[in-house]
Amino acid sequence: MCRNIKTLYNFEPVASEDEIRAAALQYVRKVTGFNKPSQANEAAFYDAVEQIAAITHQLFDSLETNATPKNREEEAAKVRERNQRRFG
């Protein structure tokens, strides 16, 4: 899995539209190998981003969990601590 793709589900506050769209953009970049598509591929590229973002919203709306939502700041602190141990 790409290290830069972050978990967005079951957080308080819920993932924003911008976070979901950024994840969709990163996914499309990864699978196409394009950082920025050519003019010939631009429409298809950004259409895929929008479709994936919409499907992600549908997925989040249909998922159920009994787990309490995670706190964004606490999770970010855990990542910083893990990176500090790993990279010094």
C-alpha cells in the first residue's frame, strides 16, 4: 500500500470533501503513473478522480462500525512518535 494514503474512515471529525478528493487524486496518480495528465488524458483523469471520490462517500455512508471514532490529533501524534523512533 502506498505510504502516503491515509485512513479516512471512522475519525472525529469525519473526513472532509477535500481529504476524500485528495485521496482519490493520489490513487489515480498512483495507478496511472501520471503526476499531471497530458491534455489528451486530462478529462478522463479528473473524471476518474471525481468518480472515486463519489464512490468513497458511498462506501463511508454504507459502512458500519461499533468502534469509537479515532481522534485525529492522537493518531497524528502516534505517527510522529513512530517516525521519530524510525528515523531518529
